[in-house]
Amino acid sequence: MTVYKNFKKKNKGDTANSCDSRLRVGVLFLSLFTFVIVIRLFVLMVVEHGFYVALAAGSQSLYEQLFPERGEIFFMADKYTGEAYPAALNKDFFIVFVDTREIKDDNTAEDVSIALSEVFQYDDQKKLEVYLQVNKRTDPYEPIENKVEENLVDILKERNLPGVGFVRRSERFYPEGELGAHVIGFVGRDENGNDIGRYGIEGYWQQELGGKGGFLEAKKGLAGSLIPLAGRSFEAADDGADIYLTIDRTLQFKACERLRQGMEEYGAASASLIIMDPSTGAIRAMCSLPDFDLNDYGNIDDVNAYNNSSIFTAYEPGSIFKPIAMAAALDLGILTQDSYFYDSGSKEGLCRTPIKNAMDKAYKDQTMTGVLVNSINTGMIYVVEQIGKKNFIDYIEKFGFGVKTGIELDSESSGTIQSLFENKVDQFDCYAATASFGQGITATPLQMVSAFGAIANGGNMMKTYVVEKIVYSDGKIAQTRPKSLGEIISKKSAAILSAMLVKVVDSGHAGASSVKGYYVAGKTGTAQIANKGGYSDETNQSFVGFAPVDDPKFVMIIKFDRPQRNYSDSTTAPVFGDISKFLLDYYQVPPSR
């Protein structure tokens, strides 16, 4: 009995010790487990918080970027119907692709390639290329054609071709093709694949046309639907603005086609034309040839074809610059239209070689009007000598040379008059002498037409512009108001110079520029093209003029680069005359002569 009692007492102690041990182990294990959980939570909630938030966003959150619709571009409203003609629109096209995994054998690949070739009218070479594309068997997306019209997609759908699929995409569409290509520009892609305007209006007004993107951010439930009470952020996309141009579609078409005929007839490398309203500065037509189809802008041999030569290509203008120097002399009162000048045919002592007139002619007794009519180089040197180099520079700058006009188009150049500052401005030198007849300095066709616009407008220069108005998505309208840049020469001086330029057309080298029944003012210019060794035999030929002189409706410049054939005194004058006749009829201007 005593033994049994002792045994019971010993058993109870052992049990208690055993329980204490297990409890301690359990507490230790629970502590370790809790510590691990805390560390893991710390890692998840602090160290890797950003990663898991981003990971969960795909299933718990919705973020959608909302893309704006690009604004459209329109030509000037029709003068009879009042309707604006679309120049750049947004249009749905399709990408045609093939899931080549669905092409099971060679025969199927051949059938699909033949069907595609029939719809898209491929030649044998292209048909083979398409066959090789669709017969890959492993590619889920093999694009065949981009910018496919919906009617062609409907034809393909009817044929129910295996593997052929379609992706709808809004693309820029230019309904007039090449008309106004350099003015309008085009929409390309940036390095991220986003639409972006290039050149012309599309490039210069990218921000306004492109609009502003928006977004939608919200929480999603397990089924993928939005949770109404979880809160959301929303910012609507602002669609791009619509831009209405000052370009008259009818004038643009007629003028550019006549310019194209002239360029081909005379074998010119390129050609430019601008028609401007001198009373407002609005550009009514602007041509740059050769041009390109905006819907196929990638199909060119040289990217320089994108440059608008009317505003980008500065050149030595030649004799069309002579009225600028004459304007200064008349305005300063130093010379009149009847001031006397004796032409010996040569001017020595200013440049390394004597300066001579075209074809080495000597005109002897002349008036200032005769200097312009006969386009006498030595006579223009005399004019600038009388007014002084400093005054000459002042008027050149007032007429806007050496700086950009600020027209709302991409890639405008400023030209240069830097040669006039090589020596002191009070020192009459070779540079001032050659600048008097438009050599040694450069200008763009836009600068020349703007300067002549000031003469046509009674001495008052207007800022050139090509955008009539901008209509924003919220209904706001920004209308362009004509802006005067100031009186460059007096109204009297402008009237006298205009009359002198009428004589140039009536009696000078530009007879083909005249229009029966109207007083037309203008000036021809032929300038040798400079090269490394001096001047080459190649030339730029230009004509600038306006009509009718008593109330000018237009001022126009025409320029041919390197014409190879010349059947008259000037390649540009007959083109100017034909377009002027159309313009006067189009504006319904009654004859005044």
C-alpha cells in the first residue's frame, strides 16, 4: 500500500512536468509562428507594398485612358454655298490580318492568298509574298493590309476565309489627296506609336488638333463589374479643335494645276505659288511642287519633298527685289519716278569684278521708271547709293526681310540679309550694291509676296495668316482678325511705285503677265544660283504682281527653280497672266481699262 501511494505521488509530478514542457513548447512555437507572420506582413505591407498594389490593380481596379478625337481641317467656305470643304477628316479603316495557326495545309494557304490577291489586285510577286505570310502556321497576327476601306472588308467577310480577321481603326483621311498637301501636312507616329502631326497645319497646330486625353479609375468586384460605392475618378477627354483655313479650294486647285503645267513645260525642278489678299494678309492659295498624296505620304523618294518651298526655301530673289529699294528712295523723297540716270552698262570699283546689266546691255538716258521697266542693275546701284546703305537696311527690315513672318505653318525659314552687316552700315560696299538687285541676300516667296502686299495695300503691311478660325470642342471660337504691321511707306509712295510697276507690265519684259481690260502691276526676276565657285548658269525665275491696281484683290508670286526651257522673256509671266485672268473673273471684278 505504501508503495502504491508513493507510486501515485510520483506519477502526478511527472504528469505536471510533462504538461509544463508541452505548454512551453507550444508557446515557443506560437511565438515563432507569430513572429514569422509579423515579418511576412511587414514585407508585404511595407517593403513590397507597391508591387502587390500594382499586381492587384488588374483584378481589383480599373484604369482606362480615354483618347480624344482629333480635330478636323477645312478649306475656306464656298463663296456660293457657304459650306466648308473638308481637307482632313477622321475615318474608320480596317487592318486585314491572318491568324496563320488556322491555316492547316498548303492548299488552304494558297486559296487564302489567291482570294486576297483578287480583292487587293496583287501582281504575281505580291501574291507570292502573301502566300508565304499566310503559310507560317505559327503566327496569330500576320498583318496583310492597313487602311482598308469597309467595302473591301465586306467582300472578304462574304468569302469567309479561314484565319482572316479585321481590326477597325480610326485613321486620318485626306479627301482631296494632294491638294494643299504642304499647307495641311499629315499625321504620323511618334516613337511610342501615338498619332502626331507633321509639317503644315497638322504639325504647327498639333496641340489644338490632338486635344487632351482623359481617364477613368474605379474599383471592380469579383465579377468584374464596377463597385458603385467604392469611389471613382473620371476626367473626360477633350476632343481636338477643328481648324478652318483661309485657303480657297477653287483657287488652290486652279492655280496649282496651271503652275504644274508651267513647271512641266519649262522643265523646272520645282515651283512655288502664293496668292494673298493684300487688304487682310489672308492666304488664298499656296502651292509647292512637286507635291504628294497625303493619304500615301510615305511613298516618296526624298523627305525634302515634305518641305513647303513657299515658306521653307529661301533663295536669292533677283530683280523682283528692285521695287523694295525703289520704294525706299520714293518714300524718303530722294528720288522720283522721273529722276534722271545715265546707264553706261557697267559699275566698277565696288566688287572684285565690274557689275553689269543682263546681256551686257547699256541703256544710256533713263528715268527711275525706265530703270524698273528695263530692269537695270546699275540703275538700282545708283538708287541705293543715293539713299545710303543704312536707310536701305532700315527699309529692308521694315518690309520684313531677315525674319520669319510668323505664319501658322511648320518649317518656315527667315532668309538672310546678313551680308549687309559684313561691313559698317554707313559704308557703301559690294554687298549693298548686289542687294539692290536681289543678289547676295535671300528671301522666301512668302516674304516677297508679303512685301508686295504692302505696296498694293497703300503702304500698309498686313500680317500673313492661313487660319480663318479655330472651333474648340466646347463651342468656343477663336476668329483670326486681320492685323496691320504698320505703314511701311506712305500711301503716295505706294501709288507712285504701283504706277511704275504697271509700266513694267505694259512696256517691260513681262508683257505676258498683262490681262486685257485691267491695270496689272508686277516685276520679273531672274537670279543666278550660287555655288561654291561663284554663280552657276542655272537660275531661279520669279514674278510678283497684283491687280487691279486701283483696288487690288490679290497679290501673287510665282517661282520656278532651275527651268531648263524658256520660250519667252520670262517663264513665270504667262503663268501669272493666265491665273490673274481667272482670278479677276472669279472675283467678278469689272474691267477698268
